[in-house]
Amino acid sequence: MKTQLSTIKKVTMAVAFFGLLLTGNIVNAAGNPGNEIDLVFLGNEANLPVFRLDLSGKSNDVYAVTIKANDGTILYSEKVKSDRSARFYKLDPDYNDQVKGTSFEILNINTGKAVYYKIDTNSKTTETVSLVKS
């Protein structure tokens, strides 16, 4: 009986602890206006970088999405309504060096708050050498 109470106490404490952690994260997320905007690099498709933009603001929020090259030239611009769906962007540069420095500006037109993302690329070459004794 004592071990059952001890186990129940441990489980209760663990649930309470994780509940406090989750509540703290929700409060922090509500206080930071940039948390409603998330831009993620998904990978390359046919050697072209693909990004996913998630907008989780209020359903009546309207965003202006602007993609600019490193020199400030506007590559693409659109207005998007926050409907909790994802938008996908594939950059199609002439040279892969043009991707570095490209920036995404996402402006919430209702609140006037903006979030900026700048792309920085790093390349690695990995070579694996195996030796097999015969």
C-alpha cells in the first residue's frame, strides 16, 4: 500500500510539474508577437531551397510578405490572410550564391509589427573513407 501511494505521489508531482512548464510556455508565447509567425527551411527540391511560412495569428489578421534579394530588390510580395494554413516559397536563383542574404519580411498589417528573417547559407563537404582488410 505504501508503494502505491508513493507511486501515485510521484505521478501527481510529475503531472503538476509538466503542467506548470506548459502553462509557462503558453504565457510566454502569448507575450511575444513574433510567435504567431514561423518560417522554416524544409530542404531542397531539385536543388532549389523551399521554405514554409506558418501564420497562426487571429483569423482576421492580414500579413504582407515581402521577399528581397541581398541588394534590396523585391523578388516577391503578397498579402496573406491568417487562416492557419501554411504557405510554401521556393527560391529560384540563377546561382546558389544569390540565396545567401535573401530576406523575408512579414508585416502584420493590423498591428504594424514586423518580423524579419535573413537567409545565411553554409556548405559542408563530407567525405567518408572506409578501409576493408582482405
